[in-house]
Amino acid sequence: MGGGSALAFVLYGLGYALVHSWFSRNANWAVPALVPALALTLPWSGGLLHTMYLQAGFGVPSDAIHVSACSSYAASLKPVGLALGLAAVVLALAGWMRPYHRWVHARGMVRIDVPLMSLFVIGISLAAGLAGTEASANRARTAATAGTAPPPYCHHAPSAHLRHVR
């Protein structure tokens, strides 16, 4: 399946899932309530990624290096975007079940299983982001031990320069 057809599949599935649902009836207050939560979550998760990288790889406390808010936002975009994208795929699959009457007699799945599966996918994606950061820290520590400049774990991470210390 190509990228365009996969995007169309997800978008139409989200349309099926969200039309005539609780979300569509309450979107006028739910979306504005979720935007500030996301705006506060992004720099926190980016700071967590920076902290994991510095402490797991080098044993450096996170407050020893200044990391800008923009860098924290940028570092968190990949894992949070992946988590939200995978949750959208779960909702799209549930939406495609709706017009084909796969869940007419399974209201428990609609109310319990789909939100739980979405939360599970989000949790797994964020845990994978933390594991990827730790693996990048280990690779950077190995590179620094070998005498080469360690690569950052993302494009917006603090850059490292090797110094000879006596």
C-alpha cells in the first residue's frame, strides 16, 4: 500500500470513527481543552529525553547543560508524533469497522477496548522513544570512548565536543 493510499485509509477511517460520536458532539470544548495539555506535555517529554540521554550515556546531571525550550519541543516531536499517529491508526481501524457493522453488537469494544488499545499503543510508542534515546546514549558513549565525536540522538540535541582533560 502506498503512502497516499495509507493516508487516505487512515483519514477516511478517522472520519467514520468520529462522525456521530461523542467526540463530534463535544469537539467544540474538547479540542481547546486538549491543546494546552499537549503544549505542556511536549517540552516535558523533550526534557525527559534530554535527561535520559545525558544521565544514561554520560552520567551528567540534566541541570548541568542548558537546553532551550525549542530544543525540548523539537526532541519530543518524533516520539509523540509516532504515538499520536499510531493511535490514529487504531481509531481508523475502529472507524472502518463501523460502516461494515462489525461493532453493532459489540458496544463494549467501542467504549472500552478501542480507548485501551489507543492508550496501549501510545504507551508503547513513548517507551520505544525512551529506549531509542538510551541506545543513542550508549552509542555516543562508545564513540566518545573511542576518541571520536559522539553524534547527538536527534538533530536538536546538545552537541558534544571532545576535550582533553588532565
